[in-house]
Amino acid sequence: MSGILFHKYGGEDLDSYYPIRPECQADVPKVRFKARAGKTLSARRWHAAFSEDGHLDIAKVLRRIQRGGIHPSIKGLVWEFLLGCYDPNSTFEERNQIRQQRRQQYAAWKTECQNIVPIIGSGKFITAAIVTDDDGTISDKKVLQWMLGLHQIGLDVVRTDRSLVFYESETNQAKLWDVLAIYSWVDNDIGYVQGMNDICSPMIVLLENEADAFWCFEHTMRRLRENFRTNTGMIGVQSQLSTLSQIIRTIDPKLHQHLEDLDGGEYLFAFRMLMVLFRREFSFVDALYLWELMWAMEYNPNIFSLYESNSSTSDGRQVNDKQLKQCGKFERKNVKTGQPDKTSALSVFLVASVLETKNKKLLREAKGLDDVVKILADITGNLDAKKACNEALKIQKKYLSKSAKQFLYPNVWWHWAAT
């Protein structure tokens, strides 16, 4: 893109890729991420990582991403691999066939939806209800339920990343609405839940083709969809909050007890961070950087085959020595220690790292849950994504080590934890 500014240290001003509306400049968090020559995955290094027929050296790519993220010019393409849309061991031709099949599938779903609500695909979207619960003209329960949620998607679209110039365009807003509407049609078990708009928005910005953006979002939701499941008396992200509680209780029993005393032992104050993967705590650019660092660190070479088989029972952690080298830092540790729990995502350890950085302040100043929320709100715009991920890895190592000791020496452990 034109107008890219270069700093004397070689970093780029990434506002030229994701420009901010002038009236919003003062309200958005400061951007910390800079593309760094020799660290950030560049377009040149990305293309050089492919063999002549298209096989990708994913281990080399992961190392580069974990060092310095991905250059904006190739983010969308790289994300498709990180999220398991494509197998690094496939050829250019094989991936092209998959891409075309997926585009056709998306087009078929979109046609289904257009036949019910013609505004879909028109470049416009709705923010007002078009049906009611007691609409007697619609006998199909799935259709009625889906139509009831369309205006809520529209209301959320209007609020999504409003600071970006990209979303000044109604066409781009409609593209986000279309993808979310069609996803809620396809995944009628969970449908649409607020927060999915924050997860989907970057895919709309990064991938020009709407179908490609949909599949990138769909694969992201394979990781996150249980977070959005709501049952009577229980929220989907609660399992991750329970894991977070277990981690803090293990690595920092004093802080955990303090939070318990404040009636914060369920860690509901961390709900938003986990639900939308820190979107509100970072600038748009830094949120993308954080996500790709996390996905690179969590990468497992079996992710594509696991998703394609649609099997929840097959064990993606069964890897050989060659595949182990293709795992990200976080996943490699999980594989070696046999940690299969999906609730122990890197994001949970990221929240734990945030709590640890605020440990002294929380212990000294938090007299109630409102104080906890206020102290944690101070991290908005002040977190360094790379540092946060590295701290999360340290906490993972500490947690796994202490968990092992707890398992081997339970009596000693409880005596130590109580002192």
C-alpha cells in the first residue's frame, strides 16, 4: 500500500494498513507492534518457505512468527494455515481445489439464506427486528430462530471496530453482517452470540474474498465456539475460568486466596478477556499480533486433519518426533507433558500472566471486586503482546512443574501451599 512510513529503526507505521478515522485517534490504544526486519515474517520469507509444488516448511514459519509476528501484507494468507484451513503438507493445486470447494459451499449457504432474507448479499444489512417470537407465518423453528437474531448481528456490526476507516463503508459492514448471519445459519446449535463480531472482524479486513473470510472465521470458531455456548445457569467460558482459578491457586495461592476473600474466586472479572481474546485490551494492530503469536505457539501439525475429520474423539496430540518439531512452543510443552485439556489454552495462561503482573497492586489495593476490575482495566493499551505471551509460557512451565509435584507429593504440597 502507498504512504507507508519507515522509522529509523526499520519498523513500519502500520496505520497505513489499518487507518484510523481522524476523530477516533485520541480514543484508541497506542500501537506497540512494529514490523521488524530480521524478526517479522515478511512476504519474501513467506514465499521462500514453500517448495516448488507448494509444500510449506511450517516449522520455519512458526519460528519467525514467534519472534516477530507477521507482516500485514500477508497476514490473511498465513492465518489460514495457523487456523488449520490448509495442510502445510499439501500442494498449491490441492489447496486451490479445497479453496474452490469451500467457496462453492459458502455460495450455496448464502443462496439458502438469500431465499429467506433477500437483503443478504445486497451490500446492506438490518438493525431492526424483521420477525417476532410469535410469528405464526413461519413454521420452521430453525428459520424463525435464525431470523430473530439477524437484527442483533446488525446492531453489533455497527459497533464493531468503529475507529477503523475500513468500516466507514456500508459495503464492508454488510460483508461482516453477511458472514456472521450465514455462520449463525450453519451453526444453528450455538448460532450468533455477541462477541463473535469482534472475532470475525479482522478476517473481513484481512481477506478480500468473503468466502475465504468466512472459512477463516469458521476455523477460528472451532477453537472458540464452546466459549459462546450458553446453558441455563452456565456460560461457555466458565470451564476456562475454572482452569484459570486452578492455575492461580497452584502458582500463587496467596493471590488466589485474596481473590476468594473478595468473592472473586470464580474469576468472572476475566470473562471478557477470554471471550474475545483480549480484543478490548489492545489496539486493532496489537490484537492481531497477539492472536498470531498465540496461534503460532499453539500450532499442532495435525490441526488440519483433525478439523477435516470432524472428529472430537481423535487425539490431535499424538505426534511423532518430526511433527513435534512442527509444533509451536506452547503446544510442544503440552504434547511432552501429555496435557490434553482444551480449556488450558494459551489465552488462559495469558490472563494468569496479567494477574501476576498486577499481583502486588491487587493484594495491596483491591478491597472489593470493583477494585479488581479497575486495576485490570489499567492494562488497556499498556500490554506488550510479545512480553505477555512469553510470560504466559513461563507460567505454563511453572504450573506444569508444580502440578507434577502436587501429584507426586500431595501431602508435602498441601503443607507448602498452606504456609
